[in-house]
Amino acid sequence: MRVIMVLALLLACGASGAPGRGAPVRWLPVWQAVPTLSAATPDPVVRTTVDLTAGGTSVRVRLSNLMGIKPVRVERVVVTANGETRELAFRGSRGVLMKARSEVYSDPVQLVVTKTLEISTYVPSGTPCQARALRTVTSARDHVCLVSAVEVAGFTAPGAVVMFGDSITEGNSSGTWPSMVQTDYAVLNAGISGNGLLTGDAPMITRLQRDVLHSNEVRKVVLLGGINDIQNDISADAVIAGIRTVQLRCRNEGVPVVVGTITPWRGWVNWTEERDRQRLKTNAWIRANVPDAIDFDAELRDPADPLRLRPEFDSGDHLHPNAAAFGAMARLVRV
């Protein structure tokens, strides 16, 4: 009986994400913001409140200057959760000078975090902030300043799942569908407006490692992409090749990929019959070849005109779903 009790305790500790004595600390990403070019902040202090998708007992923050061409000085970073405040250090120092094209992690601090974390970054006025995220609160404008990830130790989630895509995944002022998914996993949003599998400044196949496969705690990827390629006259065959590239690279890392069908878009400014034939061909391939594919197209299309979004799901531009559609999309996701 005593042996059974000891084994049960060991299993419980292993499931918690808390390190055992001498074991390496496991860090679970619970929020991220994809680095991007941005305007400079006019404020010496930017306070950003982020919604976390899992909690823990210790926290560290990643700052990003990946898009920068000059070094950036961060003078101080303070985090607050559940009424407790901690000042972060960087290799024991209060501030840090980030080189161009680089990222840095703070030293970890003990802090119980649950649903939200407030991060205050102290930087010289005029500092480019370089991180995109819709859920932000600052003193002057809506953007995150340099913070590109929050990670926790002592977590109880089984890992993280990354939602990978374009503006439909990134979301808009009405919200995001990844934030509505019901799951025990930490949910990370790796959507970029205007992004394509093969096109754009940072195509999905080139940013996969940076934005998706960056942590050993990532357990699954949900991919929704291709519409920006198609409206730039990329063929269905090329889009499918891009999907297969993402699948293969994730499979090599031991991470399964769930693929969503591309949603309707007739009425959007760049819609043509030929381009939509490429979307339909891509969707037919996904349904026939991807196990557990998520049929976003079937859920959101108008029964009276299947090439269009349902009127009640249309944000108004005929391409981007609205909040009601995001809820319907989230209910289809099983992770």
C-alpha cells in the first residue's frame, strides 16, 4: 500500500508541471504576441494587461526586438497578478539592452498567476514597441510594448495548443475565436492579419518555428490559412503544398496538426469565380486527406448562397467573421 501511495504522489507531481528536486524547470507559454513592425510609444511607461489561458506559481516574460534594426533599452519591467507585484530582473540586472533582431527572457519570479497579468514596461519615449496583440490596455494607445510571451512554471495544464493563421485567427475588435475555445490546454494565438501560407512578409511556412514550435510544451497546432494566398492568385495546388509543409515540419517535431477549411468570402473586394474555385479545391483536399479536419466552411456558409458567409456571421466586409461566427468556430474545435 505504501508503494502505491508513493507512486500516486509521483504521478501527481509529474502532471502538475512543477519540477522535482534536481529536475529541469518546465515552462509553459500561456500567452504570446507575434513580433511585428510598429509605431513608437510616446509614453515612458506602458501598462499592458494580458489574458492568460493557464496559471502557475512562477512567471517569466519574454521581450522581443526581433523586428528592430537598433538596440532597445528597457529600464524596468514590473508584473502584477492577484494583488501581488514583482519587479523583474534580467540576469540579475534591473534593466536590459536588447540587441537588434534579438529576444530576451526575464529571470523567473515566484508569483501565483491565474487569469490575467499586468505588465508595465519602462522604456525611453519613442521606443518602437514591436508586438501585436488585441487584448491590451495602455495609457495612450492599444498595443503591447515589447512583450512577446508570458510563461509559467508550476502549471497544471497538459500543455499548449497553437492557433496558427491569418486575420481570421488573429481576430478583430469583436474578439477572437481562439480565445473562445473550451479546453484544458493553454491556447496561444499565432495569427497575423494579411498572412499567407506562402505569401506576405513572413509566410506561415517561414515563421512556423518562431511562432508555433518554439516550446517543448506545444502539444497540437490548429491551422487555418490560405485565403490570402488565393486572393493573390496562388493556386490550390501550391496552397495544399504549403499545408503539407506545415504538417510535415510539425510531425517531425512530434506535434499533430489539425487543419480547418477556408471560410466563404464572396462579396469581398478581391473575390473572383476563379479564385474561389481554388478555395473550393483546397477545401475538398482538406476534407479528403486531413484526419479530424475542422469544417469551418460548412459551419459559416450561407445555405442560400454557399459561397458567402451567413449574414448573421458576416462582419460586414464579407471576408472576416464576426463575434457570433467566432463562437461557432470555437465550438467546432476539440483539443
